[in-house]
Amino acid sequence: QVQLVESGGGLVQPGGSLRLSCAASGFIFSSYAMSWYRQAPGKERALVATISSTGGSTYYADSVKGRFTISRDNAKNTVILQMNSLKPEDTAVYYCKVKRNWYDYWGQGTQVTVSS
């Protein structure tokens, strides 16, 4: 079965960096685009970044462009979100997602808190 396990969240000061990882299993990872979403308290879940199956194409929400970088390692079935210059408004639970056979699979999420 499809499993997505996020890690790497935590508490960081404004301006700091975090590296989130998502370990995938149960499907042919190299065949699917992967995405990171986030959900802040009281807000809807929102797309942060997407990477194509080969890693050759990426998309970023305007709010994170120039600060976040999505990448993937198809040999390790892992997708990474490198987050730099973090702001308090980046505080949220971050989720990894894959759409497979018209169904969205989500990880359990990892909390990111940006605060001084």
C-alpha cells in the first residue's frame, strides 16, 4: 500500500532553515509527480511546491518562490523540501502528497514552527 512518511520539521527562528524529507513506498516512485502542501491553523491546506516524476520540472507557490527548493532522489524514493529564509507565516503542518490512479495519498504531516 502507498505510504508517505514526512520528517524534518521542528522549531526554527525567523530567517532560519529546515529540510523536510518524505520517504515513499508502495508504488513506483519514479513514475509520479510529488507535491508538498501545508496547512496553517484555521486555514485550508495549500500547495507549496510540486516536482515532476523525473525532477525536470518544478512549481512553487508565489509565497515561497526563491526561498524553498523541492527536489527528489528516485533511487531513494525520497522527496525533499529545503526551506530557507523562513518566516513566521511559514508556520504550518507540512504534508507530502502523491496522486495515483485519481486518488490523493497523504503523509501524516510534520509540524514546522517559525518563531523567535
